Amino acid sequence: MTAGLSRMFWWHQQVGDNLEVGFTNTSAGNLALHVGDDPDAVLRRRAELESVMGVRPGSLRFMNQIHSASVAEAAGPGCAAPTADGLISLDGAAPLAVMVADCVPVLLAGAGPEGMPVTAAVHAGRRGLLDNILPEAVERMRAAGGTALRAWIGPCVCGRCYEVPADMHAESAALLPATAATTRTGTPALDLPAGAEAQLAGLGVAVERIAGCTLENDQLFSHRRDPASGRFAGVIWRRS
């Protein structure tokens, strides 16, 4: 890992020919434009991230995330960010980003037509996860010719920390049993990364979970720990 990647990333790995995946940390700074931060400062941080990733300036594609089950195809540089919670690059050429601060960031890749990868970045919050955004993303990738799909589930709030009301726990467990959990004190909780892993494994996707609870670790942004928190990013890209 280069010095820049080591400083700005919680975890990073090369997973194929020029294909890389990673999750930033607080050293990369807030990467979201919707949390009240100075927009110019956010854009400078995004540009620095692109530089250490080794991709063209302005090429990293973001989403306007709304906790939906909508998946969009990545548009070209200069286009408005799509309103969606999943973003797909049909040939892996577009660097993709998903922003989180407790929700589950999921990066996916598969072998595509003509030797080019099919890639995706997904924001799997509780609602999106229960509404099947991950199966939707997998279906879209396979429809585009993606095979041998792999997924990386990034840092997020863990099942021991994500306390929820009893009725929310019951609804979520009924829809996705793997999410059922309890906190350290025995109160109802949800384990969203376990739910994401169960869904993906059930779809035949090879899954790797990256350790790290956002609420417990101050090197990661957490909305639960600080409602004014910024956002870190999961990114998947092909180095130029």
C-alpha cells in the first residue's frame, strides 16, 4: 500500500488486474456534500482521494443516497449524481463510491464480458437491506454478464451496538432473520452486516467482511456517536 493509501484508508486491497477496493477512514476527511460541511473543502478531499487512488480527476462517481432499493448505472464525469443507493459500472471503468457513517457499505465485482470486470458500490442501510437492494444489485450485475461475483462488506455499526426498538427488531428479523441480535446489555439490536452477508451468500456471492464497528472506533465516522458526523467511503476502481 502506498503512503497515501495507508494514511487515508481503513482497509485496502488489490483484488484483480488493476482492480482495487477499499474503505477510507477519518484521515481522508468527510467526503459528503450533504452534512453541512464546506463544499469546497469536501471537493478538495475528493480530489486528494482520487489522486492517491490513481484515477483521473473528477472521475470518482458518487450517489445521492436516500435509503432506497434503487440501483443506477454510473454515468460519465460531469453528470449529476444519480438518486440511488446502488451504482454499477458495466465495464469497471468508472471508479465508484458509496458513503456511510454506520450503514453497511458493500463493494462488488465480477468477471464481465470481453475480460472487463463488472463492479458495483451499494449503500445498505436497514431499509434498503430489507427492501432487497443487494439482490437487485446482484441481478443487475448478472444481467450485464457478470459472473463469479465477490463482495466486500465494509465497516459499519455492529450488532452489539445497533440498539433498536422491539417492533423494529421484530419486523427486521421477520424479513431477514440473520439481522436479529442483542446488545451487550441484552436489549433488541440488529446485525446489518450479518444480514448482508446472509443475503449475498444465499445468492452465490463470495463474501469478505472487513472488521470495524463505526460506533466503537473513532477512526471511522458514526452518525450514532455524533449526529453531525461526516461520511467515509467505500470505493472500487481500476487504476489508470
